[in-house]
Amino acid sequence: MLALPIISKRAPDEALSASFVISQKHSMKSLLKLAMALALLTPILSAQDTRLDAYLTSGKLQDGIAAFSKASSDGDRFSLAVLQSLQGLQQFAEGADNLGLKSTLANSGLPFFRVLPHPSGVKAETATPEKVRALFQNLREALTKANGTLSKVGESEFKVQVNLSQAHLENKDGVPGMPLVDSLGKILNLQTASEKDLVINFDSADAMWLKGYTHVLLGLLDVFMAYDWRPVWNQSAHVLFTSPSPLPAIAKYTVTSQGGQFSEWADLIAAIHEMRLEVCDPDGLKKAVTEFRSAIVCSRICWKRVLAETDDDHEWLPSPQQTGPRGSKITQEQIDGWMVVLNEVDAILTGKKLLPHWRIINGMGINVAKLVQSPPKLDLVLMIQGSTFAPYIEGGDVSDQTKWRTLIAPFGPGFTGFALWSN
């Protein structure tokens, strides 16, 4: 009799306990299912995105731009910016070819000019200073657009895989051009003779690298477009283009079959002699300095991200614990040294340090910040002689040869290559 009430009182507790056990079993099953799902998804989530590679391998840049036009991830935005940059360079090279850029210049080793040879039997357009300037302006607009796209790339990690040995530009007739590994190899001193394809997994550090490079190129374009190059055109346009207008006066009377190469050298010397270029964009050099300083910021962020990486997976810019293209290695001493170089260049651009000149007395130099505020004519002879810089000379901390010998010591003879590679 007494046992029944005791059992009846405990029954609810036992039922609750049984319910808890059943609930635990269901929870464990749910957790196991979730773990299995994550295990299956992990390779997919961490897999390299090869969509950009497909567009670059086929040379269909415009198709790729359309596909990534509504980019919603950092990887997509990076891919879009790559395509925008390459399309700008491709159109620049094609435009120069359409204007009859001489093959001797196109095949001289300049990157991206060798998109393809000019089609036989197709007459080039007449080249004019206005058309050439429009080419540079269009390139600037394309790079500005790519830079804007890269400005939207955050710090989230991604991997966009590209086979640089198979990727190439394509002309309007669908003929493949120079592989990117060859074009980039000319700039970055990559060994391109290897039979093994160069595959790179680009990540967020490389997005900042590309953004920095767009700033560098924009700055160089600003410097170039700040001056009126007509005096040079009037002496040497026929050396660069097959059908220039106006045609330099002496070219009208030159026998092309006799002493052609010597005549071209004489015309180039005359062009240098006439290089007294007037400023046509007073803000051009100021814009260039802004771009160069932005590139410095990008380089610092890029290397900070590189050093934070823990993987080693087909890197473009490797940390000391990683391997770069073609087995290249970078030391911590070089990265630290590069940061010091960036500080020195930034100090020069802002006028905190002065540029030296071979004939200026010790302790005095050229204030770049003052020069860009009131830019002089571009007179090559007077720049070498020094008179051009007289209004901008002052006393202060000079970034002289002794300083730079110390700065480039960690890189040995490879400083220029490292600078071009890492911007």
C-alpha cells in the first residue's frame, strides 16, 4: 500500500528524465548531422574560385565583366577589377596598334603592347597627338574604374585561382595574344621558361597589391599627361607611327631605304633636344603625388595581410614562411627593409626629405612638395644641368646616395625587381 503512492509520486520525474534522455539523443543526432554537413561543405567553401581563370583562358574579358558586374563578394569584386584593368590595357594596346604603332616599338619588350601583330593588309589609322592622348585618357579611366572596384574589397579571405600560363588577352578578331605570364614576366622578372604552368591563388593581400598597382599606373599617367608633348611629336612622330599627322618636316624629304636606322636615331636625338614641354595640366603632378602616396598605403596593408597568412598555397606575394611564383622566397629582412623604403619615399613626396642633385651642395636638395604646387616646364637638358630645380632648392634632410645604399642593402642586386614585384 505504501509502495504505490511512492511510485506514483516518482512517475512524473521518471517521465521527465526519459523525455530529457530522448531530447539529448535527438540533439546529438542533429549535431552529428550538422558536423557531417560542415565536413562535406568545407572543401567546397575553401575551394579556389576558378571562374576568373575561365574568362582569362578564353580571353573573353567583356563576358567576364558582365558576369561579375553585380559582384556580391570580395572574390567577385577582385575578379571584376582584374578584368577591368586588363581590358583597359588591352584596349590601350589595340588602340596603339590601330594607330600604326611601329612594330619595332611594339616588339621591343614593352609589356601589353604585343597583344598581336597588326593584321596584314589592314591599313592603320592616321595617328594624331589628340588620338594618342585619348588613348592614355581612356586607359586612365579604365584603371580608375578598377581602382574603385578594389576600394570595395574588404578584409575577408578568398581564393581566386588563375593559371597565368594559360590566361591571355584577346583582340577584337578573337586571336589570342601574349600569355599573361610573359607580359608579367617582363615587368616582374619572372622566370617564364619553365614548362610547368604558373598557377596562383590570389587572395585579399593580392587585392591590395593590385589596388596599389593601379595607383602607381595612374600616377605615371598623371605625370605624362601633365605636359604637352607636341615638340617631341614634331621631331619623331614618324619614328613611332606609320602614318602620323602632322608629319615632321624632315620626314617629308627622308629616303627611307637609306640609312633608316641612323635617321631614326638622329630624329630621336632631335626630339630630346626639343624636349622643352609646357605644362598643360597644372594639377597633374599634384594628382600624381596623391596616387603615389595611396600606393604606399596599399603596399603597407598588403604586406600586413601577407604576414598574417598561415597557409602556403600558390602564393603571389609570399611571406617568409611561404613560397612565391617559381619557388621565389622573400625574407623578413626584405619586408622590414621595404617598409623603411616606403617611409623614405613618402617623406620625399611630402617634402619632409629633399631630393639630391649631382651639383647641389651638401645639406640642400629639391623640395618635391613645393615643385608639384608650381610645376616647371619639362626641360630635360635644364633638369640635368639643374637650373629647372633652382626655385625649389632649400636646406634640410636630404635623401642622398648614402641613405639609399643602406636602404637597398637587404635586397642586394635585386632591389629593382623587388620594387616592381611588390609596388
